[in-house]
Amino acid sequence: MKTASRVSSITRRKLLKASAASAALAAFPAPLIAQTKPFAGVTLHGASFQHRFFTLLQKYIPEFEDKTGMKVDLQLSALPVYNQQANLELSSGGSAYDFVNVTFTLATRWIAAGLLANLDEFTGDANLTPAEWNPKDFVDGAQVPYRDAKGATYGYSWEGGAMLMGLSRMDLMEKKGLKIPKTFAELQQVCAEINGTDGVSGLVSWFLHNWNLPPYIQGFGGNIFRNPPSDPMPALNTPEAIQGVEFYANLLKSAPKGVLTYTEDQARQAMLTGRANIFIHSSAWVTPILLSDESKVKETSRVVRSPAGPVHDYPASNSQGLGIPKNAKNQKAAWEFIKWALSPEISMKLVKEHGHSSICRRSIITSEDYRKLNTVNGQDLGALYLEVLELPGKGENYMAYRTSKEFPIVGDVLNKAFEQVATGQLPAKDAMNAAQDQAIAALRRAGTKL
């Protein structure tokens, strides 16, 4: 009987302790796992095109997964494939993706069609976005494509492209008494005089003419559309546009044979080896003449602003952004990923640990660490990059032609017309008159009201 009483007493004490423990848990209902792994069990599906940024980011994604509890399924494909797949998925109202790259040339179309979530709803909620994340830290010129007419934000830029001019053979220029060209006329003179000297081409370019050509059209006072994005009527056969086409076609007479089909890699290689003197393109493709271990021309190279036209100084710039589809199933988790991927901490890691310079956060670009890594031979490449990246956000957004939803159609027409001029098949006036007619007909077939 004593033994039975003792056992009963022990059992009651255990029950009392268990009850006390339960009461304590009830007082603090949020489980520890939920606090430390807020997205446990979530698989986040994202997509973009293949780019070094994502290759580098993937090195850190396991840390993000461990911190949040979610798994990240990031699908990367070639740019044309990605654009086609993402455009189909979003326009059909699908929900396969939780976050996507908002491609620069598709941004306006997706925003106007209501295919993306308004990110201001996330940045405006202090429970979802801490003040130090600071959405205003992103360079305004890089953010312009991801805003609607009312100023709402549908993407945040992870990649910036600022058109600069690289010169690889300053030694040859100095022998000939040539200075760095600052105007279109000076550019043509330098290219012509250097071309053929010691087997060096005056300049090099690549096959995407609807990226390389518009700064010359705009420099002479023309544009691709009459008044983008509000008026999408093509303006390919204006006197200014024809003058820009003629100028660029003449410029390419100082380029290597076959330049019309050159890839970006071929053009960059021509610069790294000093076989071409000038390359005007996004900073990431131009600055390797100073920064790359492959460069054989570091001591004779300079990187500067591209030359100005007689009417406008409009160097091309672009960006790529991350956004959330309107029908995404895991929007809060997607924002958590975007917030992390574009945070000041990750941005600085990419700069310091990998030399990745095409960041769009002003605080990073103007930091001492960034400046030290991107100042070569006394040239502050970061300052040049920031200067050009800012321009579309100041005054007129001259890059609006490229984010107009009609641009993919008109850009293809422009590519073909320019090749007819550059190969001597048609005079510029005839080619651009035909291009104007073709662009209008193609837009009307696509349902555009002109």
C-alpha cells in the first residue's frame, strides 16, 4: 500500500509539472521554429536569364535557405528563351513563378497589363521591410523602367548597364597626335586615322544594332518613336534618324570585316588584345581592358564617356529588375528573397568578394570599398558608371523608346534596315523609308493603334 501511495504521489507530481509546462507554452504561443524559420516548408520558384549575377548569388542561397527555412528553385535559361517563357506564363495568368526577372524591354508591357505585383505594398510595410533596406538607395535612372505612370514600383534593379567608350591603343593615338574624341565628328576622325595602323581596327562593335545605333540617331536629334511611350508612332525616316544611320554605317567602315555579326565576346576580345582601338558599349563589356587579367593593353587603355552628338548627349543605359508576378502563390516569401538578394549586405559581398561592379545601389557605388576596387590608373570607373546610369532619371527619359511595349517589333525592323545600309544594299533614305512602312504595318497587325 505504501508503495502504491508513493507511485501515485510521483505520478501526480509529474502531471502537475506537465501542466505547468503547458501553461508556460500557452503564455508564449509563437513556436521557436516559426520565429527562426518563418518560411519552413515553402519552395520558392523563380526564373531569369543566365547572368553572372545569379551565378554568384547561387553561392549564397544556401545561407538564405538556412535562415528562412524555404527552398529556392531558381531556373535560368538563355535570354530569348527566358523572355518567351516568362511572357507566356505571365500573360496567360499563370502562377508557376513566385519571382521573375522583369526584363528591361518587357517591363512597360508587363506593368501596363497588370501582370506584376506592386512592390510599394511591401516596402511600405515596416513589418516586411526594415527602414535600412531603403528603396530610395537604388539609382533613379535604373528604376525608371519599373514604375507605372503614377510612380508605383514593380521591380528593383539588380543590374545596371551604362554605355561608355573604351580606348585600348592610346599609344597609337599619341603617336598620331590624336586626342580622346568627345564629339561625333572627332570620333569619326579618330576611327578613320587609326584604322589599319599596325593592323589595328579603328573601332569594333557587335550585331545588336538596335542597341548601338539609337544613341547616334538621338545624338542628331531623332528618336525611334515620335514621343515614347505615349505616342508609339515610329520615327525611323526622319532626316535626323537617316543622318544617324548614315553616320553609324560610315563609322563601321573602320571596323573589322564581319563586324555586323560579331558577338559581344568577339568585340571584347578584339579590345583585350589591342586589335581594335575603340568599343562603345555597356561598362561591363568595356572596363575589362583595364580590369581583366586577360587584358594585354592595360597600360595603354582609357575608359571615358562616349562622345556627344551635335544635338543631344544621350549615352544608352539600361537595367534588369526583380519583380513578383501578380498571381504568384508565395508573394511574401518572394519579397523576402528579393529583399535579401538586393540588400546592401549581399550587394557589398558581390563587390568585395567577386569584383561585381554593375550594382544599382548608390550607397554601394559611392562607397570607399567600391571606389578602391574600381579605380584603375587614376580612372574612377564607378563615377563614370553612376553618371551615365543616372541620366534617364534626370529630365527627359530618353531611354523610353527601349521600354515601350512596341519596341521589340520596331527594333527588329531597325536591325534589318541598318544591315541593308551598312552592306551597301540600299541608301539610308530608301532603307529607312521602307523600314518606316514595315514598322507601321507590323504594329497595326499586332493591334497597336497609331
